[in-house]
Amino acid sequence: MEYYYLHSSELYHHGILGMKWGVRRYQNKDGSLTAAGRKRYAKEEYKNNKKIAKEKYRAAKESADRQYESDTVEKRQALDQEKERFAEKNAETNRHYERKIRAQENIRNKAKEEMDFWEDPDSYFYQENQEKYINANTKISELKANKTYDEYTNRLLYNAAVVKINELYADKVRDAETRKYAAYVAAGEEYANDLKKAKELYKQSK
């Protein structure tokens, strides 16, 4: 369709190159499509069919993913619970040793103050506090070593629990994975078939 309008003293024309007045490009007077119209709408329908096929493929994959998540939720919950127990156990271990280490640090610091106060290394009070200072340092080292060992033990127990959970749910997860990838393949095949049909319809309607 052509448009004319007057601006100032000039006449402007807007339309498509090659258009002729009274000649329809896509539709005949009786409402039927011209050859150009059939080609145009066939192309639009082809694009729409491709879009629908792609959306179906995406929806099918998302459905397969949701089903897999549902099938494996028990395993994830068991792993999460074990992880929480491990974190709580480690926190308890840290609190236990940090409390004991702080107590020994207080003893050590107080002994150091007494040693500084008495000054004379040969005096009884200096030597008494020096012994306390050395003993506190030794206990601090032992406590830190024990803390490291207990943390390592906690980690070993956690890893063993994870292995046990994985073994417990191995068959169920494997079956879920098989179903998921089978759904992927089926969705891919349906997508390919839908594209093929869309292309055939496009060729027939041109």
C-alpha cells in the first residue's frame, strides 16, 4: 500500500519499491493469496513451527531435569545432613580445644609477668614461674597437635560417610541418569522430526 501526504509545499510518497497503484502484493481481491503471499506466509509459518519445535525440545529437557532432581533428592538430603554433622562436629572440636588453649595461654602469660617482676633467674619465684611458663607452652603445643589430629579424624569419618551414602544410592542414581539421558535422546529425536516436518510443509506450501 502506498501513502501520500503533503508537507509544506512538497508531496512525499512512502511505499515499497516496485509497487503499483491498485495492485496487491500478497492478497487477491477475492481474499486468496498471491504467489508472493503464499511464499511470505509459508515462510512465517515455517519460522513459527521451528520456534514451537525448539520450545518443545527445551521443555522436554527441563522436564527430564526436574524428574532427575526428584529421583535423586534423597541422596542429596543425606549428603547435606552429613555435611551439617561434619560442620557441627568440627565446630565442637574447635570450641573444645580453643577453650583449653586459652586457659593455658592465660597461665603462660601470668607466669611470664611474674618472671619479669622477679627478674632474678636464680630466685625461687622466678624459677617456679619459669616452670609454669614452660609447662604451659608444652601443653599448648600438645593441644594444637591434638586439635589437628581430631580435625583430621573428623574429615576421615565424613569422607567415609559420603562414600557409604554414594554406595547406598548408586543404583537409584544410575537408573535416574539412564532415564534422564533417554529422555534427552527422545527429545532430540522429536525435535529433529519436528524440524523435518516444518521444512516439508514449507516446501509444499511455497
